[in-house]
Amino acid sequence: MTRAHNILFLMADQLSPHALPCYGHPVVRAPHIDALASRGVVFDNAYTASPMCVPARAAMMTGQLGSTIGVYDSGSELAAAIPTVGHYMRLNG
């Protein structure tokens, strides 16, 4: 039997990477984020499916554009019938 992996995905609104020490900020202290960054994967480039947070999160979690799944703005809800990465992870232990 294979061992399940631990996955921690952080997504923050309105946090510029330049405001974090792991991206080179000389003054800010963020020891826990630095520790995670030193042991995990840090992306230097990222793209979003939407400039609004709710459609962007829905797209990230489903792998589908917000316009495809009906999540157009911050007042939208993701339909319960649409599977997310969380559903697939739970199915796989």
C-alpha cells in the first residue's frame, strides 16, 4: 500500500510575493511561510483564470473556467454537482 502524501496549498488575496522574505524582502519576517517555502515548492510565476477571487478559486479547484461552471463574480456559488480537486483527493485517500 502506498503512503498518502500531505498537501498544503496556500492561496492569499492581495499578497504580493515581493512582501515576503522567501522572495527577497529584507525587512518582513514570516518564519512559518519561509519554513514551508524552504521545504516545498515555490512558484516564481503564476497565472489566474480570473482577476476576481471567487471565480479564480473555483477555476483553480475545478480545473474549469468560471464561465464554464457558472462562477462569474464574488457572489457566485459553485454548484455541488461540480467535482473539485478536494473530491478527487478524498476518493484517493
